[in-house]
Amino acid sequence: MKKNNNLLEVPNINSSDAQVKNIIHKIKDNLFNSYYKSSKSEYLCVCSGGTTSGCARNGLITLDLRKEYNQIHLEKEKNLIKIGGGVIMKDLMNYLEKHNMTFPTGLSKLPGAGYLLTGGISPMSRRYGLAIDNIESIKGYLGNGTFISLEQNSLNSAQKLLWEGLKGAAPFLAIITEIGLKTYQSYPIQIIEGFVNDNELSKIINLAEGFPENLSLQWIYAENIYIYIFAEIKNDSDNKTTKNYLKKLKKFTSLKIQLYENYNQINFFPKELDLFELNKNNHSEVISLLGGNLKDDIQIFINCMREIIKNKPNKSCYVASQQLGGKTKEFDDKTSFFIHRACTWKPWIYAAWKKDDFKEKEIVLKWMNESWKKLKIFFPKIHLAQIHNHLDSHEEEVYLSFGERLSELKTLKNICDPESILPPL
Ligand SMILES: Cc1cc2nc3c(=O)[nH]c(=O)nc-3n(C[C@H](O)[C@H](O)[C@H](O)COP(=O)(O)OP(=O)(O)OC[C@H]3O[C@@H](n4cnc5c(N)ncnc54)[C@H](O)[C@@H]3O)c2cc1C
């Protein structure tokens, strides 16, 4: 147990080292009085899974939702689960597993509601959509203190824009205390995984751009390259198509096939693979990009990756990617504030430095920004899964995330959070 009451115990090391002004656990009426804002730049940090550098900041108050908003309730006959705004994906998935159900969670079970509200890209998204595509109801408080309770199927015209805003941009508008999610029957999963070289990675990316919706590719490029091809086997057709791809993958002799009873049993990028250094003495930032099929540019992209990795300033830095497509491309840009529906790849750049080494921090952030610049030709958009209002890149990230919907979002922010109680846009 930490002795210092001004430290928040969370997975993100930047946040767990932050000297917060205060930690509160329950939303009371007076929370929305701006009495605690001693300056214009103060705002309330909200913590669910605590996996980002935005859930705690020096000198700011954190609302930690994990204790008071951790309820999980399954309405099995409706295939609907209602969870609190402080529930982490591990607890959601363990609960669902007992009922032979599942949900398209991401590559880690550590994230909390931030995963669900900022988009939520899963290896299963190509079949089931993003996490936001599976939100049926939302309860919470707008930044102006108004309690909201919205259901997808009974929205009035005044609520429609807010509903869209909460799906993809909720952290700027509201504190979400309950989310209703569609759930799915669980099926067996095949994983084809292993170390590959960059030449093999380029061939596998090429193959993946033609995948059916039950398959997705995820890769990490660190000291070495490791890939996961995810396949859900729901029916005979899945079995048949997956077998066809397995034949094509046979030539990559380092890949092995693993069978899992369900999605919850998979542990992506485990420590044992020693892909990157998970160092508690490091601080880090992550930036998530979005782009379309690489098509004929795969080889140029691989050359670019080679250079990025060659220049990484700290052993822990890496670039990894997830694959979108299928169902995620079917939704209209207008259904949410995750507007880049045409995208296929979500690479993210993980930049880490020794936590008290400010010189190294500068070098590492420069590497992150330069790598982003190089990758922009392939992946010009942003997935705002991490809020970087403390970094110079914030404004550009916000613009590249919300694009043509940014002015609507600014209007929503002015209505829902006029005093900027919540993180600034
Ligand atoms: C190991 C790891 C793996 C990941 N894998 C994936 C992946 O596969 N796919 C993917 O899409 N993303 C992935 N992410 C990114 C992650 O989903 C996002 O960064 C997400 O925002 C983290 O949410 P959190 O609740 O854990 O973090 P927090 O730091 O607690 O919250 C993040 C932000 O969301 C806001 N927020 C959180 N909860 C609420 C709430 N209830 N109401 C209002 N605002 C809230 C907070 O303001 C905060 O700034 C991964 C992250 C990690 C660390």
C-alpha cells in the first residue's frame, strides 16, 4: 500500500507517479461547482482502467471510478450487459466467460471504460464492429452536471448528436457511470503466431489485406517482429476459409497454431516473449494512428519501419499494429465520432524513457514525433485513445481524429462542459 495519499495506484506509471491534488471516488452534486478550479487550466482527470498518462496529473484532482462504479449486470435474455464506468475489461470478460458469452475487447484486459468510449479496436472488430458500435445505453453526468440516461433505441432528435459524441469523444463531454453493451455467444479461436522477419511480415500484411471478417492480423515490431493471426471459428464456413489460409501460411515455418476454447483465454504479447522491456522505472507515451490498405506500398512501408526501429532511442520503444475492416467499415461516419471508418490499420507508437531522465524524455518524444511523421504517409489519421493535452501534438491529434466533425464536437463541448471541468479539447 502506498503511503502517500496523493498517489493513484494505476497501471500507467506516469499517472501512478503523479502528485495529484486529491483523489475522489464518488460523484456528488458539488463536483460540478468549479470551486476547486483555482485556475482556468485546471480540470478533473477521470480514471477507469488507469492505463493512460491522462488519468492523473500533478496538481489536478482525479475522479477514480474503480471503487464506486464497478457494477456488472448481465441481462442474458437480451444479450446485454450493463457495466459501471470503472470496470476493467478483465472483469467484464471473466464475467462473460462464465455465461459462455464474449465482447470485442482489445489486446489487453487492463484497460477500463476508456477503451469502450474512445472507439475500442479488437481482433474481433472485423466481425463484431468497434466497442462503440456495440453500445446500447449510456448513463452519466455531462460536464455541466446534468444527469443523462440514453438508450440507442429511444433517442429523441435533441439527444442524437450527444449520443454520437459520447461514442468516440466521451472523455471531453461527460463522466460515464454505466454502459450497456451488446454481448455475443463465445466460439473457439485459432491463433497463428510467431516471430517473423521483415520480408515475411510484408508478405503476411499483403495476405491480411484480403482476409475474411473472422480473421485479423496484429503485429509488433520491436527488437524482433512477432505476429498474431486471429481466427474465430463460428461455423463450417469459418473452418473452411481458415484452413485455406493455413495452407498459405505453411511456408512461414516459424509460425505455430494454438487453439483456444474462447477469446478470453488468449494473452497477447506476454512478458515471456521478451518483445520489449516492461520497465517500472520508465515513463511512456503512446500515439495511435489510422490508415487504409497498404496495397502496393507494403515494401516502402517495411523499409520505413526498419529505419524507425533502427533509430529507437530506448529498448522499450516499439511500433505495433491492429487490423480493422469488415464490420468496422460498414458503419457510417455519422454514427459516432470515430469517423475514419475507411481505415484498415491502426498502428501505435510506444515511446518510453527512464522516468527521471528529462534529456532522454526529450530524445524519445522526438523519436515518437519523427516516426509519426514518417508513418503519416501511410496512416494519416489518428485514433484518440490517449489524451495528450500536455504534449505539443495535442491540437494536431484532435484535428486528425475528428476531422470534419471537429466543429460539431466543439459545439457539443460548449454545451455539455462550458466550464471545462473535463479534459480540454
Ligand atoms: C496494454 C494496452 C493495450 C491496449 N490495447 C488496445 C486495443 O487493442 N484496442 C484499442 O482500441 N485500444 C487499446 N489500448 C488503448 C486503450 O483502450 C485506451 O488508451 C483507453 O483510453 C484506456 O482506457 P482506460 O480506462 O484504461 O484508461 P484511463 O487512463 O483510466 O482513461 C483514459 C481516458 O478516458 C477517460 N475516461 C475513462 N473512463 C471514463 C469514463 N467512465 N467517463 C468519462 N471519461 C472516461 C479519461 O478522461 C481518461 O483521460 C490499449 C492500451 C493498453 C495500455
